[in-house]
Amino acid sequence: MTACIVGWAHSRFGKLEGETLESLITKVATDALEHAGIGPEDVDEIVLGHFNAGFSPQDFTASLVLQADDRLRFKPATRVENACATGSAAVRQGIRALDAKAARIVLVVGAEQMTTTPGPEIGRNLLKASYLPEDGDTPAGFAGVFGKIASAYFQRHGDQSDALAAIAAKNHSNGVENPYAQMRKDLGYEFCRTESDKNPFVAGPLKRTDCSLVSDGAAALVLANVDTALSMRRAVAFRANEHVQDFLPMSKRDILLFEGCEEAWGRALKKAGVALDDLSFVETHDCFTIAELIEYEAMGLAKRGEGGRIAVEGQTGKSGRLPVNPSGGLKSKGHPIGATGVSMHVLTAMQLAGEAGGIQVPDAKLGGIFNMGGAAVANYVSILERIK
């Protein structure tokens, strides 16, 4: 292990009136440094995760982090992007700077402001994370892409409507106690299972409760090398951090396998020297409930075609075999694209530090994170453990 999380900050996610992209970035950057117990002068490098794709007219945003404090002036700052895995791409960039000994302390920020964009434009912006020659005209945007995936999965493995409702209900129930979550409401299984005026079908077999929320928000991490981290207030170490990139066109792969996800998990577990059952919990990328279901299979929690069964049986509930998305996931928390991966790392670090409040998994020792961009195109897995 070469990197540790030593401080963090997290905004509330949702429709944040009165905020700007700049204000979201500067607030979490300031708070993360304070949480780590360091000053801006101690930062060696800055990485910003910001997808944008039309959500903000300001498309050159790396230096917005410097607005948090004049003492950040002249620090190297870079914006990175990898679709919905943009936040995890920023985390990985920070880790690589530490690995290369080019930095001792790195400030990583992820942010997005989406709700100021008109609805039709939101759909067009998100669809840019698909392969446009094949999917550019998909009705319902990215929801339509995953609607097609869900329909294909149903055709291969049978109707999974009960399982998708169970996943949605679980994540909404978990999110009630997450103070950062956009929707803190336990909708219940029956509401998620039943088509209604408030829960209509959106694309294919996916209903509104199967789709993550359009959000504003930001999160930040302070990363340090191990020697530095052990001299600080806290240290949550990366046992593994792996990135696997797959083909963008879904036509070039079996989209129901999420093979990039499977490969990333395999590499991460091997690097960490642990098995999936050693993990205390997992935060996974439930942009749509069908994604979480397939991810159960890709990570090795269920055999192919059986992800729905473990969802219905409650194996991924907070008191189940392996709690998945104790934070409420993207489904409850919201999905401000550039912030999501950083948020997942913040919430996992909080769990391991015993500071997760109402969403705390008892006696959490090892946490796994899976964040993906596109339809399992950019795949990032981290395994974290507290060492101080």
C-alpha cells in the first residue's frame, strides 16, 4: 500500500439552490483540509474530477479548487474525466502521484452541478457517456441504454422485477439515515414493485425507482503516502486500487456480463490478498438497479443469472451476508457525476473510521468500492482498510 485517506468532506447531494460549481468545490476542499488537520501549503498536488459534458458553461475547472485558499496558488492542478467514474479516476490519479513519489499529499475533489440544466439537455449530456454511433438516438437517454440491458437480461434469465424492486427498496431504506442523501425516504418494496403515476415505467422494464437521481454535489479527499499518513490524525489505507477499461461499443462485448467489472474486482482482490467474503461491506455503482444486480454476479457474489435471487433473499441488506450500498447508493444518495466516485471513497472511509452515524455497518474492517463509467466501460475497484 502506498496511499492513505487522511481527511475528507462531503456536501449534501440534491437540488442545491444558491450553490454554484465553484462554491461546491471550494467548500469541500476547505473542509477536507481542515478535517485532515493540514493547511493548503501542505498540499503538493490537486486533482479535480468533473465530468461536465455540457452541464456547466465553465469547461476549464481545475483551477477552481485554488479559489478555496490563495495558498493553493501555483500548485499543480489537473481535471480528469472518465464518464460516471470520473470521481474514481481523480482518486486514482492522486494515488499515482503518490506512487511515483511526485507528491506527499494530494487533494482530490469531485463535483458536478446538474440540476440547473433543462431536462432534455440532461438526457443528451448523459448519453455522451455511451457509444453515439450505436446508442446516440436511444429514447430516454442513458436510462434507455440500461433499459435495453435490463430487457436483454430478462430475456436471458427471466423476469427480475421482484429483484429490481428489492434492490431499490433496500437502497432507499439505507439512505434514510444518510445526511448527505438526496432522497431520505423509505419507499418500501410494494411502491418500488408497482407501476403507478408516481412510479411509471421509464425505459424497458425500468421504473422511476430503478433510476438514480439527477443531483448537484461535491466531495473531497486528502490522500497521503503511508509514512506521512501514520503521523496524522487518521489513516485509511488502499489495500488495492484497480482500473480496467473496456470497449465502448456494447456490440463488441456481452453486455450482460460486465466483464470489465469482473476483471477489476479480480485484480483488486488478488492485490489486496483477500476474498470477497472478507469484506465488511461494498459501495457499488447502482446508476440503475439492473446495474447493481449484474454487479453482484460480476464481483462473484452470485453465479451468472442468480443475482436477483440474492437480492430477493436479502443477502445484500445491511444485516445480510455482504451489505451492499449501506449509504443508500446512487439510488438514494443521488449521482452528481464527477462527485460520485469521490463520495464512495469518503463514505467508505467514514465506515472504516466508525464515523458513519446511522448508516454505520457494525465492526467494519474492510470496505470495497466499485464505480463505473458508461455501461461497464470504465471500471474502478478500491479495497480500503483503516490502519490508524
